[in-house]
Amino acid sequence: MIEKEKLYEMYIERDMTMYEIADEVDCGVTSVSNWCKKYNIEKVICSEEELREMYIEQNMTQYEVADELGCSQTVVSRWCNKYNIETEMGGSYPTLNLSEGE
């Protein structure tokens, strides 16, 4: 097991990936992920406001947001859930159904 301070330093301050940390401490990436959950260490990819701006206002897909932020679509999806941002399966923004003439 890795100490909280060391994990924080590697993951947040040095911006290492979980895979890089796992390699350095000679363990599996699942262990690193579990330690992060246990210690409540989480990288913030962007603020709720920034995510809403990209995903809703700019009508970007989760894949486009992920590309912009340098993370995976799964991470964007998880942050959408955390911020209670309504999503559609497949990572695209829900299509608005407007009646003709509106």
C-alpha cells in the first residue's frame, strides 16, 4: 500500500497517470484506483461550469470534450454524472426535438 501523501504527490502534483504510478510502485492499476478512492484523491478535469459550457452551450460530444481536456470519454461521462448533467448513451449531447415553427 502507498501512503496518501505519496499518492497525492504522484497523481496530482506530478500529474502521473494511474498506469505510471502502478509501474513505479510495482502494483496493478486497479490497486492505484482503489487507493485513490480510499483516500478520496481525484483529479479535477474541469469545473462544472466549464463542463456545462463545452457539453451543453457549445454542443460538444463527450468524445470532443475528452479530446479537448486530454482525458477519456469515460472520465467526461463520470464528471457529467457527478455534476448531474443529463447525457445520452454514446457520449453525445441529447438532441432537442423542436416542433416546426418554434
